[in-house]
Amino acid sequence: MTAPRTQIARAEVLCRERGVRLTDQRRRVLEILCAAGRPVGAYEIMDAMREGPRVVAPPTVYRALEFLLEQGLIHKIESLHAFVGCDHPEHPHSSEFLICLECGGVAELKDDAVERSLASVTRESGFLPRRRVVEVMGICARCARKEACRRKEEAERSPGPVD
Amino acid sequence: MTAPRTQIARAEVLCRERGVRLTDQRRRVLEILCAAGRPVGAYEIMDAMREGPRVVAPPTVYRALEFLLEQGLIHKIESLHAFVGCDHPEHPHSSEFLICLECGGVAELKDDAVERSLASVTRESGFLPRRRVVEVMGICARCARKEACRRKEEAERSPGPVD
DNA sequence: GGTCGGCACGTTATAAGATATCATGGCGTC
DNA sequence: GACGCCATGATATCTTATAACGTGCCGACC
């Protein structure tokens, strides 16, 4: 994961280059997302913004999110109804996401093989792709290791039937 | 797409084999989904059910949907908040979906290359996958053809600047 | 034959996510 | 200084989803 500070700085540069405005509200939403480093829902973002100078209503948050999505600075995780900062916003892209059911963490991948196979299967169908959603839910490496340790310890304490 | 009647019949058999109950409500939801042949939202299903003998409330619909999902008889399209009947419910699986932005139609694919590449990239990350969401939004072949025809006709009527 | 437990369903209420609509206010252009 | 554009404010509402609790059927078991 990229450091939040860096992500904001890159976003500033990109927006300037593109001639679009990274306003206070928009930057604030981006900051919240980057600082969290995990998927955050629109209303959670709204709550976080209430900490600041003024109260905001849902449309404000959704407008900022819409802008950030358009600029490729964040992604929406459809299966979670939540948003994450993008790890490499330099060029617009769709990514693949690995979502841990245990810790809620999300890893953003960019895998050529996945993209090639998807491109080829859509092409075969005569389908013109515009946006891709690829989300894999499961258990991340860290949580899997933890779980394995836990089981081992348990087994050592009471060596008996195992499920 | 499979004929709705066939899909229901197969579901009956599968449920009997598995020792689970395809109750009236559950079958009704499945019928509505299969008859539609396109993604249908939970509340639209609810409205369709109101046509029948009794009024149903959201939890009833969601419970039926949950059952059908568990049995692999339907799929949820995350990016549409909607559900579709499964084309081949014989063995549990995740599929890839092509969603047309023009006509709203959905095609269910099962592509080995996509699955292999996804499996390999998750394995590399030490990630244990449980459920996959692969949805490609775009324009289906039929709509693309129609659009092409429309443009051609327009060009013939007024041969001028093209966008 | 009664009763106990599990399961499906009913009912009410509400949480969570998203958008429509109209008003306001800053800021640059001409 | 009037106009238009864009971002935001504010209110209301819509859509999607779930929590919590109650009822009734039905088979297992005594």
C-alpha cells in the first residue's frame, strides 16, 4: 500500500495536469479513504467529515466520490458498497480486488493474465467492455496463517478429535 | 438461456436430491427470476409476488433469495443489486457475467482461462478464495450491431460530419 | 397422544445506501 | 457589473437490506 500523504500529493498533481479541481471536500474524502487503507462506506466517510469544520449531507459525499471515481483516484468495491483509494491512479484502469472476509482488508491487484483472459472471452462474445468488476472474497494470507497457528496451539493443548 | 420450465424442473430435482425444501415461496421467486430472463431486483420480485394469492414483505423475498443463492440456483449481480436465475445449477460455481448497459441483458459465462488466471493470481498472494464476483459492463453484440446500423442509416440520410 | 424442537414464514420497524430537486455562493469572463 | 459555470448546501425521498420477534406446521421421540 502507498502512504496516504503520497497518494494525496499524486492526486494533486494529476488533477492539476488534467485541469480539474481537487477541491477541499474532494481532497477530504480522498484523505479519509487513503488514511483508512481499507474499504469505507459513504456514510462512514460522512461521519468522518462531521469531525471537521462543517456537517455534510449524503449528496456532498456522493458527489465527491463520483468525481474521484471519474478521475480514477478511488475504486468502488461493489460487493461491499464501499470505496478504497487507488494504488496507482496514473492511468485509468480496472483492477482486481482480493477481499478478506476475516479482517476486511482489501488488496488491489493488476494481473495481465486475468485481464487478457477477460478481454478474450468478451471479444469472443462480440461484447464491447466498458467497466470491469473483479472481486474475490476469501481469507487473506495473514489471516490464514493466524488461523493455522490458533488451530495448532489448540491441538497441542488438547490433543483430541479434530474437525 | 435455458427455458424457464426446464430450470424449475431441474431445481426441483436438485433440491430433492439434496434433501432441502423448494417451498412455494422459494419456487415462486425462482419462477419469477427464470421467466424474466434478466436481472431483477428484490423489490421488483416482491411486486411480482403481490400478483399472487398473498402479500409478502421484504424479509420473505430476501429469505427465499438467500436459500436460492445457497443452493446455487440463482446468482446475485452485485453491480446491479439484482438477481438472475442460474443457467447451470448442477454444480456450485461462480460465473462471469456480461452486462449490457444498453438493453440490460446479462449473459452468464463460464470460462476456464478466466478462472485459471484468477486462481493463479490468488494463489500467488496466499489468498484462499471463497467467492468470486466477475462482472463486465459494456455493450452486447446485438446492441452494438443495432447501433452500427442506426449510424449507417443516419450517415446515408445526411452525409456530413461524423462524430 | 402429547410435547418438544426445528424450520419456514408473517409482521413490524428500521438500518443502510443512493439520488432527485432546488437553492446558494464563489469566481472568472466579457 | 451581469452572466454563466461549477461546486456545494439543504431537504426530501427512494431503494436496498436486515433486525427482532411471533406463529404455525411437522416430524421425532417419549
